Amino acid sequence: MKEKLNELLREGREKILSAKNETELQDIKAAILGKQGGLTALLKEVPKLDVSLRPEMGKAVNQAKAQLTELIEQHRNDLKLKASQIDADFDISVPGYLPPAGGLHPITQMCYDLNDAFRSMGFEIYEEDDITSELYGFDNLNFPPNHPARESMDTYWLAGHDKGECWDKLCLRPHLTGGSVRYMQTHKPPYRFVYPGRVYRNETTDARHERAFFQYEALIVDKDFTFASGKVMIQSILSKVFGREVPVRMRAGFFPFVEPGFEIDMGCLVCGGKGCSVCKQVGWIEIMPGGTPHPNVLRAAGLDPDEYTGFYVNIGLDRLVMMRYGVDDVRLFHSADLRFLKQFH
């Protein structure tokens, strides 16, 4: 048995010292010291020896185990040190290769930039699920019962949840404004928050429209907030996002959830105001509706419209990104075409 032990020690040392990496060393350790290893097998034979020989052989096997274990750890440390050494034949002056890396989608980057801009003005960021109800998507926002936006030709109603009471009737959110009412119902006034997210409309896609696109809503509600302050807020945000002054105009417009309501346009940055397919040759592009929250919306939120007022905008995030990069077709941002998206890394 002593001969077997000596032979095992010799072979074990040779194999351990010849291991070229951590994986090989771990395999050798398992073959020698593991449950099915050679040294373990010898240890199992000790009880079969003559009683007078057991103490001596048991001690020898345990000593051999300790020696091999120590040698394995020493060689493991040597391998780690060797791995960190630079090969003498390696030219460290040769430029390396950058590994391929991804980047933020341009719409995501624009959202983050807007978040930073609004946070600097004291706004809170709010988020909600993509599924909403008729109660929050339409009823709380002063949409009349026969409004065409409630029809399936405009809104994606969920099968099995497209009938019943307004709180049971579920759809993919057609806009973010209903979430704003939910926020006001669960927080205490005054309010100053933004609400980014994807919305869904059953409409034909073209260079300026998508079925699933991104909006960015901002709402201020307070006891004393002037309409002029709202326009200054819009100009301040756009100048921060684009790094320069941006022409802005406000036209009278009707939306059920604001009174008075406005269409807010910015000068087209794709063509510089000269006219192109994006701005329909007029030099301006509509980027957001806005106005003062309608009294019925404030009532739905549990507020007294005689006491509170405010200012609301809903930014078309996709169109804002088109202006930033001079892209003339919104569908490119949703195409998942890596050749297009790599331009923004």
C-alpha cells in the first residue's frame, strides 16, 4: 500500500505542476482528491489492513492529502500570477480593439433629457401601466359618450374587456392624460409632474404617424398659475433639449380635457422652416396639445375648479426626436433596423 501511495504522490505532483489553467487543475484535483479519486480509494482500504498497520497508513494517507492540497493551491496562485503577466513577445504599443457596444435608442435618450430638464424645474416623474380603462381614458377627461375616439376605429379595446361598465372596459391607453387624473387622485395638491410613456392608436402609419408611439405629458396644477408661465415653460424646455432658441407658436384648438385649448407648434428643424414632407410644406410642425385643465377633469381628480387652475402639455416625443436629428420618417425609429440605429450610438 505504501508503494501505491508513493506512486500516487509522484503522479499527482507531475499532473498538478503540468496544469496549464484553472480548469485543468480543477479536473486533476477531482481525479486525485475527489469522492472517486485515487487518494480517496486508498483511504477506504485502510480499515481492511491489519490493526497494527492502520494508524501508520492512515497518518501517511492524510499527510499525502495535505501535501497535494497545498501543492494545488500553490499552483493555482502561480497560474493567477502568470495570467496577469505580459508576454515578452507582446507589443503593448499596438492599439486595441473596442468591443462592440450598444447605446440608448434616440427616443429613450430624448426622454432622459426631458426628465433631466423637468427635474431641474422641480417636477416629479410618474409612470403607469400601458392598459387603462374607459373611465380613465375617456370619462374622467370630459370626453362625451358619443365621441369618435371611443370607437374601435381609433382605440384598441381588449377582447373580453370591451363591454360592461366604464371601469370594467379596458383598452391600450390611447393617451397619457388619464394617468394624470389617477396621479392627482392619489397625491395631494399642488401638482408638478411629468408622465412619459407609449400610447396606442388604431391609425394608418405614414412619415408622421405610428400605431404605437411615445408621448411625454407635463402638468402643473396650483391655486395661482398664469397661462403666460406655461408658455415660458414650453420655450424653456425646448431650448434646453435643442441647445438653442426654438420658434414656438400657439393656435386655438379643441380638446375635451382642456379649456381653453391650444395646438402648440415649433418651427420645423428638418427644413429650417422652408417647408418639407415632415411639416407638410408649412415650416411648422405640431408637437403638443396644451392648455388649462378643464373644470370637469379637475372635478374628476377631486379638486375644486374655482380654487385650482394649471397648465397641461402632451409632447409628441417621436416628433421631437425627428426634429433633433433631422429625420423625415418616424417609422425608422420603430423599425429595429440596426443600420439606422447605429448612427445614434
